[in-house]
Amino acid sequence: MTSEKCLAKGSSKPGPVPKGLIRVYSMRFCPFAQRTRLVLNAKGIKHETINIHLKEKPEWYLEMNPLGQVPTLETSDGEVIYESSITCEYLDEEYPQNKLLPSSPYGKAQQKMMLEYFSKVIPLFYKIAFGKAKGEDVSGVEAELKEKFTKLNKDLAKKETKYFGGDSITMIDYLMWPWFERLGPYGLKNCLEEQHCELQKWIARMMEDPAVKTIMHCEENHTAFIKSFAEGKPDYDYGL
């Protein structure tokens, strides 16, 4: 079973996960769930997707994941894993093909430190996007985000690599990407300045990645969803 339209309160619980598959509970426009979907696609893992209505969550979903968030993974053995970075690490360990995490403990620690830094950047995306929607002055937050982009740009320049984990895409790139896909719809392109040339090159390379292209939404769809979300009536099925 794969659902495009989201399942809401009162819906029937999907049946067991078929053997040979793993199921991801997602929401089409959620950047955190997109992390997991990117890893599934990059590693070529056979899976099915069930989309969840996050305003009217099914009762059975809350029993599965008490946090009520996406993503959640469910295996054919009934095992449940949630939280985006945890699901991605699980997938990389459980499915050995196309490894995305470094093999060395130090390499893994480096990526976790970078992810911790980026987790402090994510709230700025929302402060600017929803601040603008409310007509607020977001110039101070924009200046802060530009500083964060400058640091990321310096990190890439210092590494002298195409991606944040080397010259091929690794886990950290997929964990950061969803928010960069939304720069235009969030009204943040002005925060990406001429001096951020390495970061701009990284964005261009990521947009050519097969996994990214497979699940990418166009700017129009992202913009429409963000508008509906800001108005308090998120249209999780927009475009279907």
C-alpha cells in the first residue's frame, strides 16, 4: 500500500508491511520526512509511503509514534523507528548498499557535529518565512541567517570538496538539503549572497542528484503549501 493523499483521524490503520519492504510514514511537504525519503531513494531501498494528516492525526498513528510527528519507519517485523536523523542512520546501518555515513568514528562524529550546528540554523528559515507572511520586520533574522550561510560557505571552501562530507554526496548533505530546496518559496534567496559562491555551487550540484530530483517539489507547490500553512489551514494534499 502506498498512499499519496494523507490519512487522517478516523482512517483505518494500514495492514502489515509486506516482506521485502519498509514503510515510511511521511507528509509530502515536510522537510524532516524528506530527509528519510532522500536516504531511501539514494540507497535504492524498496519501500512504500503512507502520508499522514498532521493536523488531524489518526489515532492508530499516535499509538505507533506518541510524538505524532513524521517521519516514522515501520518494518515487516513490526519494528518502529522515528525521528528523522535516527531513521536515516538506521537505514544506512540496516541496508549496507551505497553507504552514506563515513566508516570511521571520527568521520561520523564530524557529521553529527555539523548536523548539530545546522539544527540551530533551521529555526531561522521559519522565523523569516512566517515573519514575512505576518508583515513583520525580519531584517535582523535575515542578517543572522546570512552569517550562518557564510560559515557554511567557509566550511566548504576549507574542505575544498564538492560536498560537505567529501567529493561525493554523504548523509550530511541529504540531512541539510530540504531547507535549501525551500529557499525560494520561503523568500530567502536574498540571504544567499554573491560571496557564498561555494554554497551556491553545492546547491547546484545537489539539484542534479537523482534522489533529490525524484522527490523534489516545484517552487509553486512549496509556495502554495506554505501559504496554506501560514493561514492555519495546511493543504497536505496540494497538487494531487
